[in-house]
Amino acid sequence: MRLVAVSIVKNEADIIEPFVRHTLAWVDHHLVFDHDSTDGTREILAALQREGLPITLYTDDDLGNLQQARSNFLTRRAAQSFAADWILPLDADEILTGPSRAALGKILTGLAPDRPASLPLLNYFPTTEDDASIGNPVLRLRHCESTPPRTKKIMVPRSLALDGNVSAGKGSHALQRGTDVLPDQSLPDGYHLAHLALRSPQHQVLRVVLAELQKLSRGQAHAGLDVHYRLGFQLLAENPDLFFATVCPPVASLRLQPIAYQGAALRYHASVQDQPSQGLGLTGWNRVARALLPYLEKLATSHGRLLDAAASTAAATPAPAATIHVINLADILPPAKTSGPAFSGFVAQEGWGQPEGPVPAAFLPLFHWGYAPATRLLIKSDTPRQARLVADALTYSEGQTVVIELNGSPVLRYAFTRTNQKEQLTAPLQLRTGDNHLVFHYSQALVTDHDARKLAAIFLSLRILDAESS
């Protein structure tokens, strides 16, 4: 039984060496495509190859987001040129875990050769109890989610890897023949991928900033892709304290389950104190700077060339003189931060979820779901008074519109401009004495295989404030 792993990596210097060494304890060869890394990832890969490890390195000059096309290419290459019986598509933050390589080989031998195998993805998180002196994140991160995994990854048998009509979808979570998803065969309990996507605050900053800037720079060609980084980018730009507070969830919400690292000792990996080992790769904030600045330089250079091209084709007319004007302070002063509880001034009656979070994988602090078709809240008032609704909300549903009514009269209609983008809903409220009924009507809802609730909107805050205090 010959196993080959295939990986597409970019800026993974803090984990690439332990990932490759561990993976090679499970497979016979590793094909790795490096997508223009600037943080030392490629240099570490080259050092591992020069050391004699069975890895083959690939790259191309296309800057596009072609990860799955590249992964499918490597999967086919593994079968055609490296005699793979089974191919394991792995990201650099996915650590294969199970009883043994020999036992895995026996299991795969007994599976149907015309269906993919699958194994669950178990998310790990950094915590305040981690030993920061341990440079290897596979050993440093010891706490995983306590709920059963919801995501799986597939392993590809040779026959399907050679079938030109079969390909893996984004993330290699399923195999498809045309538009038909092929049924998979689950590996026995005990085999899973330890998912180390969230490894440190610095790594979070790097992945969020690069992903969102790349998305924005590609215009409509990238619309709808990688939307899950938007909220993290907003929090980092607007409220860094809240962003970093979501990186490490409470230990009490996790399960202690250390990963059995099977690779050799690290030789090229940097320590977490920003001291590079043998001059290869960096971690911490040094790595953020090394990875981010070359991309920002390319982005700025590209923008400058576009301006030069536009100027050369524009009519040679003198630009109007700039008009000096007074700065309006209201345009630059940030809105006053609201103190007190994030959810206050109302009693939930219907369509309002229990508090959840934080959820580091989604950059979510404490939140409540609003359920379709409507969320109904009760506001009590001793006297008639002017109040104000202020809510920070986002949606995962494309084209979501919310209509807010107070005592049967509409006070706000709001169309969310983008999925996973935090937006502020504000509306004046004329409260009457006694009970006031505030209703959020939603146009869309999201129901998934693992959550039957009609999920409409996520509320990060919702306050009913006195008009003079808002």
C-alpha cells in the first residue's frame, strides 16, 4: 500500500517543518505546491528536500486563487508519476492522527477502490495554558473543540485520481463526478485530522489581513469567495482588543487532547521568541512583517501602474486646483462607545437564540442568533419616551433584508451589503407607556445539515438606549 500526500501551502513557516516531518511518518512521498510564500516557507521546504526527505516541490507564476485546481493536478500527478494507491490532500495545518501507519494501510486495503475515504477534522485552539516556549505548534496546542467534528476531508483512491471526470471541490471535503457528489467511506474512530488553523495571535492577523486584501484587490472575479475573513478584518481594524479576545477561547469550553507528533526533531523551525533557526523562517510579529510587506509592495506597485496607464490615456487637460476647506470634526471623530452590557433594554420573546461563543474559527465574540421568520422583543417603558435601537449584526445569507417594526409600524428597512460583514442597525424608537413590541422580519434563512434552526442574523450587540444617551 503506497500512500502519497499532496499539499498547497502559502506562508506557513511556523508549522511547515513539523507538518512535513509528521506527514512523512504516514506517507511514502509528499508533493507540496508553494504559492508564492514570503515568510520563509519555501526556504524551509528546500532545506527539507536537500536533507533527503521524499518531497517534491512545485509552484507556478499565476497569482490567482487556484488552490483546488492545483490540488487536483497534484492528486492526479501522485497517481500517474508516484504510484500512489491512495492520495491524501492535506493543508499545512492538518495533522493526520490515528493508531498507526500499518493499521491505516490495512484499513485502506479493505475499502472499495472506487469511492473516496473520509476522516473528520478536529479543530484545535491556542489557550492561555499553552507553553509559549514550545516552538512546534503540533506539541504546543493541546486543546480541541469539545463538540463532535462537523467537517470531514477525503482521501482519494488511485482509480478516482486517474479519472479525468472526477475532481475534489474546494477544501477537498468531497469528490465529484461532474456535479454528482460521490459517496465516501468513513475511516474507523480514532483516525482524524487535527486542524491547527488558529495557532497564535500573530498567525491570525496574517491570515485575516492577507485573505481580505487579496479578495478586495481581485474585484468581481473574487466575489463570493473567502467571505469568512471579513468579520475578523473588521474587528482587527475597528476593535483590535475584541479581535484578540476571540483568538483564545476559555479552556473550560475545550477538551484536553494532545497530538501524538510522529515527526523527527525540528532543525529549521523558528522559536516563538522570534529567533530564527539556521536563518530559515520566522514566527511571531517578525513573520507577520516578512510575509505581509512584500504583498503590500506588490499591491501598491500594481495600483501605481494602473494610475500611470490611466494618466497616459487621459486627455491632456490640467487638473483643477485643489480647494482648501475646513475639516468637519463630525466626519472624523469616532462615534462614542456605548458602555454597559452588549444586550440590554429588552426581553426576548421569540426568534432569539441563547448566548453562544466565542467562536474563534469565525472570529465571533459572544453573540445571539436571530431566527427566521422573525425575532420578537419586548420593551417596557414607564412613560412615553424617545429611545434608540443600536445593534451590530451580520448575516451568512446572501441578499438578506431585515424590516424592523415597533408596535406594528415600520421603523427601519435594512439590506445587508455583504455576507459576514458586521453592520450597524440604528433606528429612533417612539416608546409608549407599558409594553412595546419590536419585531425583526427577515427575508432569508440558512438551514444546514448539522443545524436545523432557521438562522437569519447574528447579533454581536443589541441595545435599547435613551435617545439622549445614544
